[in-house]
Amino acid sequence: MAVDGVLQNLMERGLVKIAGRAEVPGRPLIYETTEFFLEHFGLRDLDELPNAEELRTRHFPVATRPESAASEETVATPAAEPAAQD
């Protein structure tokens, strides 16, 4: 899964920054949250974030597609090229 765009967006917004590189093969980048991240989300520290188990059991709203949008979808087909004129 490519997350380059997501991380770039978070970095541009000042929510995360590059903290260094991992000491493993490939030396991937390590990211960390910024003080602005904490301020933006109203947190005193990262311990206030939910842990993985809390996220698994929490019920989040799911966006649904409007019925009209689903029925209006069509498959685009390329237009026929006009016949060559001699």
C-alpha cells in the first residue's frame, strides 16, 4: 500500500515530521508527530490517543453513497475515431 501522498500531505500540514531512519535493512524513514499535531487535536500528549484495542472496538460512522449516484454511474467507452479523409 502506497502512503507517500498521505505522509506528504501530513508533513505539508505540519502534523508529522521525519525523525530519522530505522537501523534495519533498507533504512526506512521514521516519522513522528509534531507539537502542532497535539495542539490541533487538543491533546496534552500521545498517551491520550486511543490504543489499537480501543480502535478495534469503537464504532465509527461509515459513509454511504447516495442511491442516485450509484444508479447514475456508467462505463465510459472511447469515442469512435472519425474516418480518415483522403
